Amino acid sequence: MKKLLLLVALFSIALGVQARKVAFRVDMTGQTVSANGVHFTGNFKNIDYAGVDENPNLISWDPAAYALTANGNIYTYVLDVAAGLPYEFKFINGNDWGSAENIPTASQVGGGNGNRWVYIPASTATDTLMLAPIMFSGNAPAGQKLIRLNVDMAKVTAVSTNGVHLAGNLVEWDPAKFQMANYKGNGEMSGSVYQYMAYVTSGASPEYKFINGNTWGDAESVPSACVVNGNRGLSNITTDTIISKVCFGSCTACPAGAIPKFNATFRVDMATVCSFDSVDVAGGVINGWAGGNRLTQVGTSSIYSLTIALDSGEVEYKFRKIKGTNVSWEGLNNRKFMLKKDTVLGVVCFDSEVACVPVPAPANVHFMVDLSNEIPNANGDIFVMGNFTEPNWQGGAIKLTAVAGQIGMYETTFLMCPGTFYFKFSNGPVSSDANGESFPDSMQRGCTVPSGVGGFNRVYTRSDASAKEVGFVFNSCVQAGVGINNNLNANNIKLYPNPTESNAIIAFNDLAKNHTVVVTDITGRIIDTYRNVTEKQMTINSNNYTIGLYFVQITNEMNQTATVKLAVK
């Protein structure tokens, strides 16, 4: 092991990534800080206590060596350390061992080793890695709870050379950022169990998955028995929690013996696919979601088939169509089945859960998105993306244009070939997943299906060859349309921002040329009246309104009325 660590250090030097600035932080809230200051110490000079020093200029296990600097109750020390290595440490409220913190079991290395530990991934980053400010003698930062996750890679054919990672909303949905470590203590990294210590707000119900590598193609398939929106999930975390180790891609610990293998025959009907060169299958236990297992055409039919020997248990997968250099995944949720014996799967239509039905002739689909409840991207970068372009999704995203006279409404038209297609809107460049629709309100997911990677996609089926209008409010299943309406009703009125902290803009979308606007509070008392409004939009001066709910009644010259609510915060 000592030779291995030496090789890691030398390799890091060769890549120019040996050193990483790391800010160790501790929260001294509730502690009487020693007159001698707050210090910390660890195995920084020689992490395995033998052989070559990984950090020859640092000091190991001297309780007075490193004095932290205070910023309020948070004390910090920035240390230059060799990256790609584990470190053990403790905080000291003073400068001697009698002042050392008592580290709770959940944060200890374990196996009789009572120190804290952290793995510093190899990185070319030049910024300082800021570690969480742990409470002195505690498990987590103030107001948060520790979740210590363990995944056993024993049944994985090969652990990726890119490492094992964690992704989820308890960290970030980034498959390459949060590397796990199989740390045993005393500088030794060995064994098949990888760990990560994450911190969440008390009461949180986080979702996550493990990644054998650093891309979404390396993500595990979470079995149905423990899946939550395509991910692993925890509910109402109110205490510091060590999660029992689970086998990668399983709900339980790894079995002791070998996993039995059986033949699985995959079959897909490509009759509804407009254009493709080949089709393959990708899945966690099949090929780590990398694809490459191409199916063969059955005679002259539209059906393609492939038989693969796989580990028994739940198999999660999707088909992918290949056209030139473009690879397009099915947009529906991951397919699943239990493999308990040699199995020939039923024929399914590509991008469908059932057999193929005739596809309507290509027709225009008019996409619309209503961003009046959002702040539209300042550069007008509003997109729709889906599985119907070449390349699909982000690579083939289509930019929408603003609809004249309709505040917050954007549109585009696309000649659609597939009968069923999957899509979502993006308020900003598609290069950032954060700009895409995420459907945070669980009550607004009825028009979506899980994407398989922690999100949701919209789905729509064309039943005939007529042109279609497909419009929604951003992040919602509420339908939205374009076109000026003859009649005045609440659906024609755009009121934004809502809620507001100052003024609000009201936009009319009927044929009337004159409007009267009356604002009342919840008791019916008139707060403001605006008469003879001839513009298509106006500003409600709500700066002086008290916090609360108001009703905005609009009456046009044809005596048609509509009422919308305005919240002032």
C-alpha cells in the first residue's frame, strides 16, 4: 500500500496537480474559545506514517502547529496538500491534546480510529477547496445533518479508473464532482466499499445515485424496490445517519457468492422511427449505459434483436438509435425487467411501452412556452429540446422567438416526424442543466415521465397528420396557447412579477382598445383604480401596498370582466 501511495503522489506531480489549497473549517458556536486559540492537526506530513513524506513541508499530529483564523464563530486554516489522497485530522480548542474535540462515531474513520477524515480528489483547479464548517465535536455544520453513504463495488466487473462518484440533490447533480473513497484508515485505501459524507438540512428527503466513473453513462440503475424518481431516496432526515452499505445497482448488500447469469433477448420494432442506421441497447448491468451492443435485423422485418448473457436480477435499459455520428436515446423512462431465467422479451416499439401503431405523416408542431411567471433569459436564449432532432436533446436544441404582443410567450414551429416525442423547455443556454425545466412542484408532473437521470421530460403523441399546438407554462402542466382572443378572461391576462415586492405589470390579450383596472384588498376595499387604459400593458404601482393578497379586476369596453390575484410580499 505504501508503494501505491508513493506512485499516486509521483503521478500527481507528473500531471501538475499535486498541490491543492484546502480550507479546513470549524464552527465554535456554543464553545468557550481557549485563550490559546483554535488549532487543528492531522497526518498531513506522512499519511501512512512510513516511507516517503507526501507533504514534506507540513507537520503531523502537533496540536499547536496550525492556528486557525476567526471570522465570527467560523475558524479557518488553508493548507496546501497533495491531492488524490486521504487525510485524517482533529480540531483543538487550545494548543494541547487535552483540548482536542470528541469526534462523534458517525464522523470517525472507524475500526478503532477516532479521527475525522476527508479525501481530497486529484484536480487541476486553482481555487481553494472549501470544506464544510463542522461544529466543534459535532457531525455537521450548524442546522444540518450528516448522511454517511456507503456503496459496495464488489460485484462490479471493474471499478472505473475515473473513480466512484456520488450525484444527487444532497450534493449536486454532477456525476464528476463528488468523488467517494474506499478509505480504511492510516493512509490505506483498499477494499470494495466506497464512502462519502454529505450534509443536508434537517428534515430533508434527498435523492441520489452512485456513479462508477464520472459521466451519467456510468450511473447505476436503481432497482424498483428502492427507486425514487429514478434515484435512491431518503425520507425526513432529522438525525445524523450512517446508511448501511448497499451493492452498486442493488437495494441490498452484495451477495457472498457469484451472481447467476442467464440469457436475455432484447427485441425492438423500429417501424415508427423515421431515419436510422442501426439500433443498440444500453443499461447498467449490460454495458454501464455505454451502449455498443447493436441489435440485428430479423429478416426483412422492422424488428431488431440481440441476446446477451447477464447477471440475474433486475435489468434496467433503453434502446438507442444511431444515425451517422448522432446517438438518440429513447425519451421514455428506463425499461426494466427481472431476469430469473433465460428470457426472450416481448417486442416493443422504439420509444413506446407497447407494440408499434401506424405513425401519422410528418406535420408541423407549434411549440409554445409561457415564461410570464419567470424571468426570461436576458439574451432571449429560450429553447425546446427533445428526442426528435438530429442530434437530439441539447445538441439539436431549437431556439424560440418572442410572440409579438404577448409578454413572456415564446414559440417555434418544427416539422415533426415521430408520432410520440419527448421534450422540455430551457430558459437559458442548454449547456447548463440548471436552465432546463425541473418540475419542482410534484403536483405539476402529470404531463411528464422520469428521465432516468433525476429529472423529467414532457411527452406528446400525435394521433393524426394535422398540425399541432403544444404549449405549456414553464415548469408546469398548465397548457398555454398563442393568438389574440376575442374575449377577456383570466387566462388572457398576464400579471408579473407575481408575487411582487414593488410594481407589477399587467398585460392585456384581448381585442379591446380600452380597459379599466380596479385593485381591491381581500375585504373588497378599493385600493387603486386605473381608467381609460389604452395601451396593451400597464404598471400597477404596488410599492405602498402592505404585504398580502389583492384582487385585480379588469373590465374592457365591451363590458367583459376578468379577475386575477396579485400577491405582494
